[in-house]
Amino acid sequence: MSAFSLADLEKIVAQRAAASPEESWTAKLVAGGQHKAAKKFGEEAVEAVIAAISDDRKNLTDEAADVIFHLMVVLKIADIPFADVLAELERRTAQSGIAEKAARPVS
């Protein structure tokens, strides 16, 4: 297994975001703005769902990679470090999801 991490991906996304949109898909997404990047993220998420319900392991693996990559681009555009996402996940693990939902105010 490789030592490649989400922190590595975050750095690559940042580097490629600074490139020319003619040379980098990441830079092209960033230049297109959050609307374009979020739309692409959503498209990839739908493709991952389809692969999951189709029990297509290979395609699900590929689409999951696309989802994670495009999420990193969306976070980059929003200037949200992935460390903030990890901190929120860590905070949420302090209790079960069922207990957390039960504690939410009723709307």
C-alpha cells in the first residue's frame, strides 16, 4: 500500500489550482468558480451512488476517487483546509450518530 494521503492530495490540488487553466483540469475547475466545481462534485457523487447500488466494485473505486478529488477542489475554492474537515469528524466521533441526531433541536 502506498503512503499517499489526503494531505498529499490537498497539496497537489493547491499546486494545480495555481497553474494555467489551459494546462490543468484543477485550475480550470477553480477558474470556473464554486458553482462549476460543486456541480462536478455532485455529478461524481451520483456516479458513485450508481456504482454502489450496482455492486460494481471497480467503478465504485474509480468514482470514489473522483468524489474525493472534486471535494478537495470544492474545499480549496471555499478556502477550507482539509484539517478543518478532519477536526469536525473527530468532534463527531465523541458520540454515536444516533445520540448526536437525538440532541439536535427539532425544527
